[in-house]
Amino acid sequence: MLKINQEKCKKCQICAKNCPIGAITVEPGADGKKVVSITNMCVECNVCRRVCPFGAIDGAEKTEGMVQCHSCSIQCKVPVGSTGACKRYTNEGGRLVRNRALVVEGKPQTEIDPRIAKPVITAVGAGTNYPCIRPAPHIVCEKRDGVDVITTVTEAPLSYSGVLVKLDTNGFRPDAVRRLIDEKLVDYVAMDVKNSRERYAETAGLPEIDLRPVEESIALLKEGRVDYEFRTTVVSQLHDRESLLSLARWLTGAKAWYLQQFVDSGGCIRQGLTAWPEDALRAFEGELQQIMPAVHLRGV
């Protein structure tokens, strides 16, 4: 299993929030300060290593009785009595057993509305880095020509399923985004741009941040080789007129930029965050459109 390097760990708890099986605990230490540790439930899926901004996750220690799963590219090492990160396979006495049945029976064909004859996958996994094995936490609805299109998680190989694939990213892996575009494996990219350059680290909950990957991803999408949008969730404590104007200048020339209404659904890195009133958002939209006509509101 993996382990925490306590000297590098900043107790930000990003790893614990992203662990797909809850194998990372945060508890008070002897001195009363928080201690982050990885339990023996760890399957070495490496999600924590990808999301840790401080490189505080060290290499694996062998766990007795673990079995490596080869059902996907994650290659989880599953301890006895536990499941892999996808929670589809359980290590039962040293043997991986599928714990849910595959549905294979045929179903009657029904007439499909031509507006959604070619389905859209609006998310695969809940994370923003590729690959992500964490199941989507909730269903997200969007509209296509007035028809609801819902988030779906599938085991079907997407390369030959004939679906349109949307990638959600935070822009910190421009190499992965470029590869997916180059290999024509993605049809639409939605990139979160948290805030202006000046307030990006604050918004991400970090003391400092290297924005070069974000800059590269923005420039890559602006090339227009794939359909895309930028989006910013607007929070009253983090976004004001000056930061949004600065961000508009940064994104000038983009095809689409959406200002999303903030909704506190729990799990925020900071307590007490609130949304701007709708009239304030519409005022922002009007002023920002003078710099970037392609700005729109979402969720209001």
C-alpha cells in the first residue's frame, strides 16, 4: 500500500476527499494536530498521488494476500476482503470475484428521438485527471435541443460505441488533453478555469500554484481543433468585478465561457462560501460581454 510522507504533507486533505474507497484517514495526533494516514484498505490506484500538489505520497509497501486486478489500466492491488477502486471486484481468499452481475439480456428496440439518436456521455468518473476510475457521484442533466441528456457511466468500450465523448478537465494535464485531441478520442472539452491569474491559488485553496499547465491547456483549446468551453463557478468570496474582468481578458478569443452559479453541496475546501445574487451575475455578464461576447450564465 502507499504511505504519507509526513514531512511533505500539508494536511490539505485533498487526497482523503479524492480516495475512491475511503482508505485515507485524518485524525488528531498526540500533539492535537491533524495526522493524515493511509490504511491497509489501500489498493494503490494512485488517485491520491495524482491529486496531491505537494508530492507527499510515497511508493508502495507490499500487503500480504493482495491480488492485482487486470480488468482495467488502473491495475489495483486488492487486499483480502476488500474491493478495487471501481468496487466491482472483491478479493475473496486470494481470488478476485466480480461482485455484481453483468446485464447482458437484450431489450426491445424502441423508436429513438432523432435529436438524441447519437447519445452524449457528459461524464465518465468524477475526477478531472485522466484516467479517473471514481464513479460519478450524482446524475447531471443538460439539454440538447430541449431534450434532457444525463450523465452516464458505462463499461462499454467507447472507441467503437459511436457515442460523443465529453472530457471534463481542470487543465493541469495538457499533455493528456493534447493526446486525446490528436488521437480524436474526445468530441468536446469542458475546462474549469477557477479565477484570474492573481486569485487562482486562493481559489484552489493553495499557498501558491504553477499556472503554466493551465496556460498551455487554454492555448491548446483556443486552437479550435475540438469543440470546447471554459467555465467558472462564481463565488462571492472569491470572485469580484476586478477578478472577472481580468479573467475575461485572459480568455479573450475563446469560443464559449460560462459563469456558473455556485451551489454549496458540501465538501468545499473552505466553509461559509456563498453565491452572488442573480441580478449581480447578470450585471457581470453584461459588462464582461463588452470584452468577451461569448460569455454566458449557467444555473441561474
